[in-house]
Amino acid sequence: MTKYRKRRLSLLWLLLCLYGAGFLGSFWDDHGVTGDPVARADNIQCQRDWFLLGTRWDCSATVTDSDGKQYRFTSDSSLLTPADIGTTSSATTNR
């Protein structure tokens, strides 16, 4: 095996390990729901996140706060899922 090929394989293994670490680390994000409801999410739409091999959902919703202002919310960490489509979900503040 040539020196160039060994370097290339080492780099490939390093990139694969970094991707794996990022993939596993994404499941340990703390997304606990705490606080009082201050808004609601409507019009929820979801699609799979294939960058993480389809294990997570990319969802978007229209969030209406207690003052009536509307915002577009996008979550790529499965805070919303397809089970939330067609329902109104409460939104809280994380402290």
C-alpha cells in the first residue's frame, strides 16, 4: 500500500468517525419543554432529514404568540413530528 493511499484511507476514516460522532451527538440534545405556554403552533408541515439517515424530522409551523403576532418556526431536531400535523401544539419558553 502506498503512502498516498494510506493517508487517503486515514482521512476517510477520520471523516467517517466525525460524521458518526455528530450523528450520535445529535440524539443527546436537551430539548426539554419547560415554562408556561406562551404561543401555539399551527399549520405544521414535516419531512425527513436524510442527512441524518432519516432518523430526524425537519418541521415548520406558524407560531402565534400571546400578542397575536405570527412567526414562521422551523425545527430540524424533531421538536415537532408528523404526529403533530393537524393539531395545535403549545409553545413554551425554555429557561
